[in-house]
Amino acid sequence: MGDLLIGIDVGGTFTDAIVFDSGNGSLLAAFKVPSSTGEPGKAVVDAIEKIAQSVTIKDAVVCHGTTVGTNTLIERRGSRTALLSTAGFSDVVALRRQDRPILYSFDVRISEPLAPKELRFDIPERVAADGSVVRPLETSGIVEKLRDAGVEAVAISFLHSYVNDAHERALAAEIEDALPGVFVTRSGDVCPEFREYERSSTTLVNAYLGQTVGKYVSKLNLDLRSRGIQRLMIVKSNGGLTSPENASRYPVHLIESGPAAQLTAAAAFARATGRPNLVAFDMGGTTAKAGVIRNGQPEMVSEFYADRLVDGREVGGYAIRSAVLDLVEIGAGGGSIAWINEAHVLKVGPRSAGAVPGPACYSRGGSLPTVTDAHAVIGTLTAELFANSGVRFNREYAVEAVREHIANPLGWTVDRAAYAIIDIAVANMAEMVRLATTQRGLDPRDFALLASGGAGPLHAAAVGAEIGASEVIVPPYPGMFSALGATLGTIRHEVTQTLLRNLRDLDEADLSSGFAQLAKRVDVILSAEAAGHARPRFERILEARFVGQLFELRVPAGNGDDALPSPEQVERTFRGLYLREHGFELPDAQVQLVNLRLIATIDLGHSGDRIFVRHDPATRAPDPLRMVKILARDGGEATIPVYAAGDAAGGTITGPSIIEHAGATVWLHAGQSARIESNGQVVVTLSGGLQ
Amino acid sequence: MIPQSKSIIDRDPVTFEVVRSALYAICAEMKSVVMRTSFSPLLSLSADLSCALLDAHGKVVAQGRDIPVHLGAAPFTVRAAFDAFPIENWKAGDGVILNDPYSGGTHLPDVSLIMPIFHEDRLCGFSLSRVHWPDVGGIAAGSSSVSDEIFKEGIRIPPLLIIEGHEPRADILALILANVRVPQDRHGDFRAQIAGAHRAELRVRELARRYGADLLSEVMADAQTYSQRIVRRRLESLPDAVVEHEEMLDGDGIDPDARPLIRARIEKKGDSFMVDFTGSSPCVKGPVNSPLAVTASSVYYTLLALAGGEIPPNNGVYEVAQIVAPEGAIVNAAYPSPVVAANTETSNRIVDILLAALAKAYPDRVPAGSYGSACVYTLGGVDPRTSRRFVHYETVGGGAGATAAGPGAGGIRVHMGNTMNLPIEAAEAAMPIRFTAYQLVTESGGTGLHRGGAGVRKAIEVLVDGVEASILGERTLSAAKGVAGGGAGAVAKFSYLGADGKVRPLPAKSGPHKLSKGDQLEMITAGGGAWGRSSNDAE
């Protein structure tokens, strides 16, 4: 047996663990332990100790998606952080981009800067756009001010530091020397890209999270190593893995760690099963997410806004320039509340009943109808599913909630109201999938829908039909996709450098020296990853646009060992890409290079093929587990079969029916049929719309 | 078609909601296409544009979350375009351009493009983009300066058929581009508008194919009913009131003594809402005169925000507001008055005046006065490093008024506009200018229970000779008022800081100035008013 590869995801209620033999990729264990409130690392250690009871964990690698950074930000529990800016510009993080997040409202709220006014300091210095020094750096007195203010972290962000970061470096060195123990981070290191608000905001978030994430990661690393674990790896927002050292230095890159792991698993599933185009669809208790996998790879964006929704209200959030797997998230989960607006139209969400009181049918005092309650009314969720879960399921509470708040006010029957709630929730999620596809120029009909999360499988067939997906798949371990995805990541680092020049004014030496500098930077980062991995692969990207435009397209510029393309070749490729994206190109306009980007990846050698690819297909006629009565749309009753996926391997099941699958429920509608594969995955073939 | 006894919103509210949401998503997608393909930082980085979908009768059905002054004026744009080109004559691949405030426009820099959307030979509707071109000619770079008639503000484009069979007409385009600064970039911006229209066409056709053109047109009609229903219900829930208020604008940029008055009387009765501007001053010499489309936008915005919450803006809402604005008054500009500052300045002052009136009846629902402006400044000249002409147009945020719920936001765009700033690093890389300050004026918000938002100080040095500069601002004289006993905000202040150390205060609107190397422009925008008396105020 080879060493173990362990994936761990810490959620609000449960911490998931999944254990592989890294030698042959076989799955050894998958289980959940309760999360420990306020101390996420404890559940991780609990899970590791539980694994140690049955197998040896010596030299195991633990891959971990963490929400510590996100939670620290959302709950504002970060460090007392100072921001040092070019004199005259220390309010850039408060002024943001000056637009407001909501239009037709008088009560506009904006996320408060993470460094308050009294901790934002003007530093005399100025660099021009071409990198020349307009005003030399003066640092006298700043260390004393920071010491007197008792700051725990410092962010430095000077204008044009993406061209010349000498001032930032000098000041950072001085502060680090004078104030050991203070977390110091600077924009030229974290995010050397133009646009002062976005760069400063990214740097400030990094500083704000530095101490908390650093302490969590290093303590966990020590705890795990003392138990014989060889190495801890942390999942980044780009789905890649990184060392505890790099995670501590760049916590801003971990904000979407958990969801990114989920998309990584979806991408691995896509590659393993030969379905290049997937929409990963996840639905939990309060939110739903959609992310696109194309050609077996997740889509990536380079900017997002963290914490921009507070109580369902847009407040702007914090700009973060960081490679992030592209996800669309909406407030639609099993706990989303159904309500009627002034125009007498039924709405679902974004308010959620949350964990407390939760859906009415959970008997925890909730009285408002939720999506879960609608399923309870119809009969697609039944008491059997909640056995041993701690939830006292009671359908009557659900019926009452739907009757009182929806059916009676609209003059509808309870069953009509319940179906309408689900229809609206499905419509919301279909809209979300469209945001993730059509808004990015993709046709959802070219995609299969891959459902995960607690409530994902229940709605997947309907959402898939609504968007016209080619098929709907519920993979093995749909409820543990984040933990699974953590083990499937590669070590991945991206470094960028702005080089704002027209392609025609560039020669190959400019490109090669630019990439050489990036290679040096990435080497420093890679040297902080533990040794013993495979050789890194390097991918070069040029971000270019027509002169005058401000949005760039990514032009591939070969791998590390390839010769660099000439500027003429780059221009040709760019024009071709532009034409494909927008349907026209501009022969008279010059092409301008904006950024060089170097991506280094190291494979950990785990593909997930063993669990995703089915073997030795059996053929068995499935027998239903039981029959269940559900309400039909017309108010009548229907009796439909419930199958256990595990018992039906190799068989085909037709709708209407329900399939229970690894703790999740799949609802198959009339006219749909599903194939159950030997590894437990459920593949729904869609034929036309819903009935 | 068999007449339906019940319309789609009641018959099948679920399908209605799905298709209606899709129409709004199409507007957002259309906007993102224009931004990505445009050539002006004002569009790609500051997002000074708006997109809408119209039904087959030319009624506004859906709009993006864009710029209120663009959106509210859309019905006027559409009416002018269809007066010139009757709906029944439109063919697939046609496109009508216009910018003339006296023919459906708002101010000359906002250039509208309307294209029809056909599905299997049936007209399903139209797309409309209104895009702020950073320059449309006129007396000063940036086309946002002070002059005394519309002819000096730039090229006027009445509704013209500029696209036929999906191809731009080279002759008309050449005429327009010959009259603007940096024509190659403006050409790129126009291409971006076409790219946006094509995307909208593609998406609406997909909807028509999927749901049928009949259902689509039903949803388009009911989307308006839906929004109107919500607005009327919300109005009904408010007590009836008749309130009025008047304030003066802070000069017109030409006549140093001009203080035109805007008077508004609002009648809220049941589910109706009427604003009467009778008693407002006649048009003045400078560019603060407001075309009716702009005035109406301010009324629509105020109504929507007063009604509160997420109400999708469209014709259904606009039909609720009745507006009385005597022709030739400053709120209904008469040809050939100059108008360029109304879009950004007068429109925001009108909102503040309407809100001050409403505060007399509903103090808990409306905010205190704001910085009442977009504070537009423009710079233009030739960059000696590249020998290329440059034009810079930017707005500056200021203080928002506080509300019963909390303090006003600082350094933010209020009410009728919402364009972003231009990153300093982008501006300095593109033009021979250097910013010397961009900060909040901390103490400028009015004091009270909830403090007004802070104004902004932004200062710019020019690095070459011969730079043309103009400022269009407000509230240098009249401070933003508080509500419910809250204090007023600090006033705005604009200055020319000469390289030789001379300081010259500037009025609210001025230009074009000629700046030389080392000269600076400094803009300090006003703070917002406070809401409520602060607890330590003596009773």
C-alpha cells in the first residue's frame, strides 16, 4: 500500500474526510465527524485520529479546503490592521470605485474599509506611471506610529508599485525589522497589477487575515505532523494546493478554498468520465452555486468581491484580485423561504430559515414555508431520510406553513402551492446556471449538469430539464465533493507582471526577460513547497487587448520548455481569439500587451479515476426499496417507487421515481430515465421537458 | 391568436417570472459586451452606459442596473426614434442613432443606438443602448463645458438610420466621426454598441424560439403591469400628501448672478403621484437647462426609490408619474438652450428638491440632501510623448444624505448617476497628468443623529502645456440640507492652483480653461446633510 492521501473539508455542521491510497488511487474511507464550533482545527485532528484507528497515517498527505479566511473576513475577526499609502491617497480603499451597489434606494450601505481612518497613514513618496521616482520615500516616524497604534498587521500599497516597488520593499523591510511579530504585506508582492483600488483592497484583505490564517495553518500543521502526517496542503481559491508557509503569506488567495475544491472534483469527474463540458451544480441549505467545466478544466476569473451580500443586501464587498475558480452563487437553498410580494407573485428566497429555526418540517420552531417544506408536502422528502440525523421530521408542520403563507393567500390548493415553490426555486437555479453559462457566451445545452451538495440531487433533474442540459449526473459521494476535490488539486501558483506596451514596440527579448523575472519569483514560492514532488510544469499566458480597450483576452504563449512566440505570432493569435469571442475584430487597431502571467503546477498524481470511472458493469433489474405516496400537480395522489442506488447498479430506472443515493435524494420526473452505474453514480437522460 | 381570458402573470406566474428575469439578464449581458469591446476608459472602466429592451410597441420592458438618468429618459428616446421611423417600417438589421436633446436625447455625449429584434419575420422588440462618448465635438475637449447654445456643445445627431442590413452606413458615420475628437476611439465605441445590440438580438431570439413569440410578447406586456402594480400598491400604503419645496441652482457658468429657481409641488393621492414644476425659472444662458427627458428621469428615480425595494424599472413605473413642466422653464429646456450640465448637475439637484419636499410628509422615508452633483471635469490636449490627442472625462463622488436608518455614504455617486471613477493608475498611464490628492473630506458631512456622507477632494496636475479643462459642479453656494433636525453638509469648492503659486477660486461651472505645465485643478465636493438631531444637541 502506498502513502495515504487524505481530503478534509470543514463545514458548519460536519467535517468531511475522505481517504485514498495514493499508490493506486483506491478509496479507503469516507466519513463525517461533527465540526467543533469556533475551533475548526479540532475536527480535522479528530478526523485524522479516527483514520489512524484503522490504518497507519505515517507519511500521509492531508489536503484541506478551509473557510477560516472567509469566516474571519465575514465575521470581522481579523487583525488590527494599518494601511500605508502614498501621501494623499490613503482613502482609496474607502472611496473604492465610487459607485453604489444598489440603484433605486436611499439607504445605501457600503462595506467599511478593513483599516479604519485612524489606521490609514499617508507616507511621503511618489512614483510615476513609468516607474520614475517623483518624490523619494520618507519613513521617519512611521514605525513609532504603528507601534503606538498597537497594530498587528500592516498593508503597504503605493501608487504604480506594479512598475516600481522599491519604496514598498524598503518600507516593508524597515517595519519588519522594527516590529517583529507584526504581519507585513505589500501590494507589489501580493498583486503587482495596475488599478489602485483593487490592488490596495487585495493587499489589505491579505494583511487583515494574515495572523489568523497563519496561526490556524501553522498550529494545524504542527498538530498533524506530531501525529506522523508528512505534510499539510491547503486548497487555494484557484483550486490548487499550497504549503502552509505560502498559505500563511498569501491568505487572500484562500478565500474561496472550499468551493474551489468542489469544482476541482467536478473537473476531475469530467476528465475521468470523458464528459469535457459540465456545469457543477451545488445546492445546500442556504445557497446554490454553479461553476462551469470546459474541456475538463474549471473556468477561472482573476477578480471577485468578497462579502458583498449582507443579509441579502448588496454592500459592495472587498475587491480581491486573485485567480479564483469562477462560481455564480445565489441565495437559494433548501432553507430558502417562500413568500408573496405586493404584486401577488410568489417568490422564493433570498431569505433563508437557516439552521435555526430551519424548515418548518424540522420541528425546530420554524413556521415559514421553505423549499424543503415543499418537498415534505409533496412527499419527495420523507421521515425515512432523516433517520439518525437528529432531525424530528414532521410533514404536518410543512403542510401548515405552505397552507397559511402561500396556498390560502393565493387561493390555491396546498399541492399546487408546493409545486409552485419548487418551480420557482428551480427557475432561480436555472437562472443561476444561465448566469454561469449564457452570460459567458456558453450554451447550457452543450453541458451536462453534475449535482452535488445536500439538496443538489433533489433538484438536479428539474434544473437540468429547465436549462436543456444534455444529461444530469449525480456522482459518487455527492455530499463530500469538497473533501474529495481537495485531494485532486495540483500545486498551482500564478504570478503576474504588468508590461503595458504595444506589441509592435516589443521584441522577443522583452518577453523573455519578463518571463525570466516571473520565473524567479515563482521559484521563490515553489521553494516554500515541500520537496519530493514531481517537476513543476510552467504555462505562459499573455494578457492583451486592443489599444484603448480595458479588457484583456488571455493569449497562450506556450509551456516552460517551448520557444516563446514572437510578438507577431502573439498578435495573430490575439486577433483570432477576439474574432471568436466578439464576432468582429479591428484590423486598424494596435494590439497592446498588459500582463505577463506564469502558471506553475506540480501534479500530486491523484486523478480520481478509480472512483469516477465505473468498472465491471453489472446488470441487475432494480427492485424498489419501498413505495411512497406523493401528491401530484393536479392534487391527486400517486404512488411511486423509491430505489437505493447501491442496490440498482447496472440497472435503469424510469420516472416518476425517487433514488436514494449516498445520503442524497434524486427526484426523477415522468419522462426521465436514469442509469445507475456500478460505482453508484446516477446518470439521468433527459427527454424533453418536465411533466 | 385566441384571446386569453387571463394574462400570463396570473395564468402562469412561474413562466412569467422565468422569462421576465431572462429579459433583465439580457440587458446586463448586453452591457458587459459593450464594456468589453469599447475603447473608452469611461465605458470599459467607469461603465457610463445603459442598456434596455423594448417591446414591439417601443415600450421599455427591461433595463440593466445602470444609470438612472439614462434609463428614465429611454421612453423619450424611443418616442423620437419612432416619430422619425414608424415602427412598421423597421427591417431586420436596421439601426437608428440619436443624441439630440431636442429629439429624444439627454445631452449630446450620450449617444443612443436602437436596433430591432426579429424572430422568424416577426418583430419581437428592440434593444437600446445609451453610451456616453467621451467627446462629441463642441467648444472644448470632453464636450462638457460652458457655452450659451446647444450648437457649441457638440455635433447634434437627430434620429438617423445609421445601420442598414447590419452594416453601418459609411457616409453618415464619416460625417459624425469628422466632428468628434479622437475619431478612431469613437469608432471603436460605436462598434461596441453594435456588438451589444447583436448579443441582445441573439438572446431575445433564443427566448422567442423557446417560449414562443406570443408568450414572449405577453410577458413583455405583463412585466410593465407587474412593476406598475408594485409601485401603485406601495404608494397606496403611504398617507396622502401635498408638499412643495424650492431651491436655487448655484449659477450657470456664464452669468455670475444667475441663481435659477426650481420649484416643485408634489401631490401623492391614493396610488397616484404628480409633480408640478410650475413657478420654476425660465431657461438661463448657461448649460444647466434640463430637457424634459432629464427632468422626468429625476421624477421617475425619486418615485421608484420612495416606493423602495427591488422594483424592476420600466414603462409601467414611468406611467405612474404625472409631470407638469412648463415649456421654456429650466426644467423643460427650450431650443436652442445649452443643456449639457443638466444630466449630471441639475438632475441631481431636482432629486434633492423633490426629496426635501417629500421630507415634509415622510421624513422617515427620505434622505437628507446630497452633494447634488456628479461633479464632472474634463481635460484634453495633445500628449507630446505620442503626439496623440487625449480626452479625459470623469465624475467625482461626494456625500450622500443620511437617512432614518443610518449615516450617508461618503465619496459616492448619488441618485441619477452611478459611473465609477477611473483608476488613477490607468489615467496617469494614458495621459500627461498626475493626481496629487484623492481623499475624503472627513468633516464635511452634516452633523446630527445620523451624519451626512463626506465629500471628496481630488486634485490633478497637468504635465504639459495647452491642456483644456472644464468643471461642471454644484453646491458651491447652497449646502445640502439636513432632515428632521439634522445639520447641513459643507459646501463644494473648486480652485485653479497655478504653477506659480497663484490660487483662483472657480464657480460651480466653469471652462474651458487653458492649463499650463505644473498647473493644478482642485475639486472639493460637498458633504451630505444629516438626519435627525444629535443626542447631545440642546433641545
